[in-house]
Amino acid sequence: MVVLYAVFSFLAASMYFVLRDIEKNRDEPPKFLNVFLTTGFVMLYSFFIISVSAIFFSKKNTLPDTEEYDYVIVFGAGVSVDESKNLFINKRIEKAIEYANKHKKTKFVLSGAKLEDEIIEEAYYMRNYMELSGVDSKRILVDIFSFNTYENIDNSLLMIREDIIKRNRYESFLERPIDKKIGNFDFEGIKIGFLSNDFHLMRINMMARRKNVKDIYDIVVETPTVFIPYYYMREVLSLYKALCLSQLGVYL
């Protein structure tokens, strides 16, 4: 919010000087307008380059193969009748299946609702894919109520919390307070993997920090080179939007 306040203050001050310059020099183009536009362009371009670089070079925290996650949250993507358009969601779920075959105790939270242009809930599509590939349905939790990344994380963590309580994993419920607010539930010591494309994981990690998840691990799905320019540019806009909505925590 501090960043937003600074940006709006800069714009308001700039607009004041532009209007004042126009009023004083009605017969001449306002000089300050040129300075304002040039400065604004340079600032926006710089922010964009810095953001893309941060996403591209952000550190991914992964567990060695000798250890396994308690839970893996798999983030949905677009589902179409045309199977050729399901590249991203298929790559993600295939990565989940690969991990499931290596680590038999890990449970998976498949997250994604049905958007207007989709034929089925993303989570159901992924569940069917995993079950047809031989993954036991008892290892799968399904969230069909999440329409964006923030909701993916929020609802998936709720399901993990309830599953932990149901499995009586701790001697006393008091050790893991039962509360509808995720922030009051201590996930320390629970290994949660976030599975998505490389460009997506920085924002996911920052949102998870916001939800009080301290042990954050990534399962990286590489993005095909041809799609990198489009999805990295789109991710920058999504990152700015999340910042404006106060959805990001400190990324370390």
C-alpha cells in the first residue's frame, strides 16, 4: 500500500504541474508534460524489467529426492475440448503423477474451479488424469472453488489443515488451533510442495508467506521456450495486481 500511495502521490503532483504549465503557457506546448511522460515511461519500463528479472531469477526451494512432501498443491490451468490447448495443465499433472509414483505417502491437493470457457472443473480434470494413471484416490484432495492463485492457496491450505486434524496427526488439537483463519494455524514442520510453472512460483511463494506458511518448497514445471515472453509479461501484471490487493508476503 505504501508503494501505491507513493505512485498516486507522484501522479497527482505531476498532474498539478502539468495543468499549471498549460495555464501559464496556453500558446506553447507544456514543457513539463514532456518531462512527465518521459519520466513516467522510464519508470514503468524500469519496473517492468526489474519485475521480469526477479521472476526469472527467483530462487526455487526444492527438497532432495531422499525426502518427500507431506502434501503437494497442484495449481490448475485452462481446460479445453481441444486437447492441444491443455498443454500447461497436462504438464503440471504429469509432474504430479511422476512425483506420486516415487513417493507413496505424499497426498495431493488439486485446485481449480470451472471458468466460463472451460468444459469441466480444473481440479476434476486433474483428478481423473491422476486416477487413470494409477494414483490412489485416497491420496487426492479436490478443491473446485478456487478461481485464482490466491484462492488456490487459501482453500488448499484449509483442506490440508482439515486433513491433518482428521488423520489425528498430532496428540492435541491445541497444538494446531482449529480456526477458520489460516493465519492462526501453524504449518511449521509440515512439508508442503507448490507445483506449477516456473514463472508462477515466485507469486505463489509470496502469497504462501502471507498465509503464514514458513516451510515453502517448489516443484518446478518448465515453461516451453516459445511461451516464455507472453507468460512472463502476463505474470508481471498479475504480480502488480496481487501487490495492490495486499496479497503478498515477504519473499526470502
